[in-house]
Amino acid sequence: MSLSDRREDLLIAVALTEFSVHYEQADPELAEHVLQLAADRLVGHDVEPAEAVDALEIG
């Protein structure tokens, strides 16, 4: 099964956002960088990192 580019970008953004949240206290600079990577993945899809899970339409 092949994922669409949009769905793949959404999944990667969710993973990066989750990483960012878990490491925010330990390394705020790294967490901010990772969150920016998530946002960069979503620029072309008009979705914010916090909205990525809803955009996947799972659950």
C-alpha cells in the first residue's frame, strides 16, 4: 500500500510534533527546531502541526 504525499507529510508532521512535545523540557532548542520541521512539511497542505491528526481523518 502506497501513501499519498499529503498523507505521508501529515504522518511525518505528527511524529515530529510528538517528538517536539516530549523533548520540550529536556532540550527546548531541539524541540523548537523539530516543530519547525513539522511545520515546513505542512506548508503546502495548509495545515498547522496541531491540526495534522485531524487532517489525517483517523479514529
